[in-house]
Amino acid sequence: MEKETPESRKQVRMQDVAAAAGVSLASVSRVLRTPGAASPDITARVQEAVKRLGYAPSPIASSMAGAQSPIVGVVVPTLANAIFSQSLQAMSSELETSGLQLMMGTHDYDPLREEQAIQAFLRWNPVALIVTGIHHSRDAMRLLLGANCPVYEMWDYTDRPLDNVIGFSMEGAGRAVAQHLIEKRRRNLVFVGHQLARDPRAQVRADAFMAVVAAQDEVTGRVMEVGERNAAAGMAIMQQILTEFPDVDGVAFSGDAVALGGLTAAQDMGRHVPGDISVIGFGDLDPTVASRPPLTTIRPPHEEMGRLIAQSILRRAKTPDSAPQKINLGFELIERGST
Amino acid sequence: MEKETPESRKQVRMQDVAAAAGVSLASVSRVLRTPGAASPDITARVQEAVKRLGYAPSPIASSMAGAQSPIVGVVVPTLANAIFSQSLQAMSSELETSGLQLMMGTHDYDPLREEQAIQAFLRWNPVALIVTGIHHSRDAMRLLLGANCPVYEMWDYTDRPLDNVIGFSMEGAGRAVAQHLIEKRRRNLVFVGHQLARDPRAQVRADAFMAVVAAQDEVTGRVMEVGERNAAAGMAIMQQILTEFPDVDGVAFSGDAVALGGLTAAQDMGRHVPGDISVIGFGDLDPTVASRPPLTTIRPPHEEMGRLIAQSILRRAKTPDSAPQKINLGFELIERGST
DNA sequence: GGAAACTGTGAAAGCGCTTTCACAGGCTAT
DNA sequence: ATAGCCTGTGAAAGCGCTTTCACAGTTTCC
């Protein structure tokens, strides 16, 4: 009723709440961020004033005065690849009601850009920083180790993480793919990667794949690369494979998008899948169930990673002293028909 | 060489730079943010000190003291749908070097959550706020109109935007799809949407589709819904359609993921595509080229929207007085073979 | 030659919070 | 009954910047 400044200030400040409730600034702050620290009387008066004035604290001012900002930084290689956006989506919905904001950066597999993104995020004093994978430039490592917030490495798993790690074994995935093809009596294998030199995760899978192949008598394997991560590139590389190496009978792709193209191209060229040739993907993108035959693929725990990281962050926000987590979520090889 | 505090302070402050350069705080600030405002001598000294100390200003403190934060808020319905992540990816790479950070929020087509996301973003005083579509709750509208930063409505186009709008006509897209099927001599059409009640953009396309159908003699049309936006749902609905309405000869989907499922299911049920039935999608997701037949679809200007918005934001950051933009990017109907 | 008009610079006042610190007032323990 | 303790509260000092304002030191103009 008794408003002092009709329209002069657009933004309600904590000061206004304090005045309205007849208490000090400090008390308002206490009521808002340390439940139980103020007496019931003051708590009630402040809460009433907050509601009446529609007050919401400025996250910027909190960040300035406090030690951290209500921000979670996330660095992913790209959003063009659906596997990362699925993790992000899960994280985003999980963080929804927490008051934390997702700050997002992409680097397109460029270590320098990754480092810059990390550096930029750290300046914001985020509550947590999430990076993709366990391979980073030396400087990026240094930044991450010096960060004064929990760091999460996502997607890969390792026993010796920087801090927290939630993911699965890329080596295991590469091996599983090779073993699966060998079990299916495939003898001439190809691993198709996309920019392996830039994507360390795919490189690890390729290496593991080739290691399994090398350990098998009478099985040959080679690694090939595509320039783009899309179906058209998959079609092109499959044509090349079947032309140059007609007796290839098993192809593993480092991504489902490319694999779907490869699957189609093989059939276009008259090969029967899986009779003549097996095709296996990675990622379990949605359309894999709609191809004919449906695509056998590796299913990473997309959403689960995002969800668990978000939950872990929220937990650590309350209990800052808890130990770092190492979670190996594993993966699933989903046999659908293309092998 | 002559460092005063060996390890006492971890973060270099502007104060430190000022001291090192032998100038005042104000001068450092001027050199950094108003090129040309300081004398060449001071500018050189400050720049040298900045480089030597490895100083980078705290975005939080800048935000606190200045009028705006180096943040761009983006609200999209979901990242699970690749069409949005593609726009985001384009935005992200475009903003890469600008020093602006992307803050991202999702609402899963829930107007209340959209409103909350907008409200949360506005508290950060962002440089710009990007929302998806032109349909918002009353309160969300009020928030957007009261925002003291440029607001961008993305994806849809309208002549009377809140502020800026960059997108294409959903009505046009819905009409184009219907007209295309009619040109292909299809007579019994179905429009398949996903949660039309929650997704106003899809609803507009559905309505436009039905309007065209209604204006045509001897053409029937109906709208059906799927619960999930994935290939499995597409397969299920196509089975239902062909069972309940065996003479349907044209199906338009409100998303490619669902359409790819529908395409496959139709063929699984013995229908020839496009001989017996035409299938058309929306979104031009990557795997559309790999289906057999490849999927005819509507291609929205994904990346272009993201890129143009980012560029517009950067431009307006320099020229704050420039007029709001209204850009209708149009769409493309890509005929591939499934119609 | 003196007044008026610029220029570039530094001191200082915030921005809206959090947190420390000192201090009343009501306790418990002797 | 008095000394010593808690407990809850408010005053005040920042957090690291931006920006205003006043002030020298120059230049320009009559």
C-alpha cells in the first residue's frame, strides 16, 4: 500500500525488501540463503515482503559478492551431432528447477577453442564445469586442475580422472564392435571414422577395434576416414570400400549418421545386409530403428550421463565436501539386424 | 620481474594492471572498452601490462557495474529435436570469438516453463534474448516486452513481431506440403503431428494443411497425432493409418524422425512409396537422404537462422540504436523420391 | 595576452548482493 | 546474584568493475 517510489525503480532490490519487512539487509540475505538462520518472526516478515514485492535476487550481484555463480558451464564438441545434444537435453531438464543456468560452448574438436571456452567459463566462477572427454590440451588440463569448482569429464571413462568422470569405456566400445563382427564370422573389416585425428574418442575406438582384429588370425582390418559426419559421406565411403575392397564383409562406423548412409549404399550396390556384409554404427540415433534392416549399433548412456552429472552437481552444491565421483555407465551393443 | 604478491592473489584484478602500468583504474577500463579514449602512451602501457599479467576482466564485475552482461539467452523447446540444436550450433560458432556466452534453457513446449526460463534469463541482464516461435503465454509476452535488451523470435515469421523476428512462414510450409501432395494427385491425405496442442508451430502447419485440403474438391484430409517424436512412433501411426484408412495415399509428418518411421512402416506393409502412397517430412534431418526412397521434406533454414541472429546481435551490440529486424528466410521443399 | 573551450586523467561513488564483526539481550552455570 | 555464553541482529566492508565528475594542462580564439 505505502509504496515510496511509484515507478522510479524498475528492479526490486534486496534493500527494498529489507525496508518493507522492517529488517536489515543482512537478515533478508540470511532468510533467503540460509534457512533456519533467522528467527521465525523475521523469516515470516521477509518472506511476506519478498512475495508482495515480487522480489528475486540478482544472480549477478550474488555472484559478485559470493564465491560462485549459479552457472554450470558445459563444453561439447558440437551440437550438430545429436549424441551430445541428447546429453545436454537431459542435463537441462534436470537442472531446470535448481536456479542454475547452463552456459554452453562448442569447439568443433579444436583443442585451442576448447581451451578458450574453458577459460571463458572459469571467469564466471561457475558452480561446476563439464567438459567432453578426457583428452585435453596441456593448457586446458592446467586450467581444469586449477579450477575452483568441480570439473566433470563426460562421455569417456578413465580410472584416473582430473576430478569427476561419468562415461563409458571407448576402448571397450571399439573392442565390442570388432568382437561382434568377428562373432558374426566377418573376416574383412573396415572401421570408418570421422576426422579421427581431431576426435580422440573415435581414435581410441578405432585403435581398440584394430587391436582386436590384429589378435585374430584370418581377420583383416583397416581404418578409413570420412570428411563429413553425415549420411551422404557414409554412402560415398561405402561405395569406395566396395569398389576398392570388394571382399569387405564388415564395416563399423564411428557414428550412426554415417552408418545409415553406408547401410543404404551397400544395398544400393546390390549387397545383401547382413548376408553379404555387416554394418554396425555408434550412437543409437533415433532413425536406426527405421532403416531396413534396422541398424545394429552401440548405445551410449546419453541421457543418463547428463542426468547423473546434473544430480551430482546439485548434490555437491549442498555438500561441497563430498568426494569426486567416478562412474562407468557402460554401453550397450544393440543387435538389430544389420549384422 | 618485480612481482609484489608472489602467490597471494590468484586472480589478476584490474587494479593490478593499473598499478603495473602506473595509471589509474579508470584508464585501464577506458583502454579496454573504449578504444581511442586514452592517449597512445597510456594505451600502450596498459596493453603491455595486460599482456604481461595475463589479465582478463571479470565478466561478473563488468555485468555488475555496467548495464548489461556478455550473455545471450536462448530458449528452445528441446534439444532432443535436432532441428533446434542445429540452429544453436550455428549460433554458438558465430558467437565464438565475440566474448558473448550462450545461456541455454529448454521448456519442452510448456508455456509456464518457457516463462520461467525467460524470467531467469532476464535477471542476468543479457545482451540479447532469443526465444523460439511467436506464441508465448501472456506473462511471457509481458516479460519480453519489458526486457531491456533486444528480443529475437526465431523459427516463425510474422509481420508484427515483438521486436526482432527471423524465421519462415509455418503457414506457408503447411500449405506447401498439402499443395505438393495434391499436385502429386494424392486424394486422401493425413497430417501427422506430435503433441499439436503443445506445439503451436506444428498446429499452424496442420491448420494450413487442412485449409488447402478443404479448398480442394475430391481431396480429403485428417489430422492425427503421435505421442513421441521418434521413428517408432512413426511406424506405429503409419500402421494405424493404413489399417483404419486403407485408401490414404499421402501422409505429411510434422517431423522427419517420425516420417522416416512412417516411410519404413508403409513399405513393411507392402505399400509402394511413392507409387501407392506419398510420404513427406519436415526438418530435413540428415538421414533423410539415406532412406529408400529418400524422403521428400521441408528444409527450414536451420543454420542460417542461427547465424543471422548471432550476427544481428553482434551488430546491435555496436550500434545499439539500429532498428529491429524482420527477416523471412523462407523454406525449401526438397523433393527426393518419397512423393 | 587573457578568456574560453577542449583534452586526457584520476578520485570516488556506486552496482546489489554476501559475510564478517560487534553488540545487545536473554541464557546457563557457578 | 554475578560472570560467562550463546543467539540473533544490524552496520559496514567489500566483491571487481564502470562511469561520472572535477581538475589540471593544452589549445584555440578574440
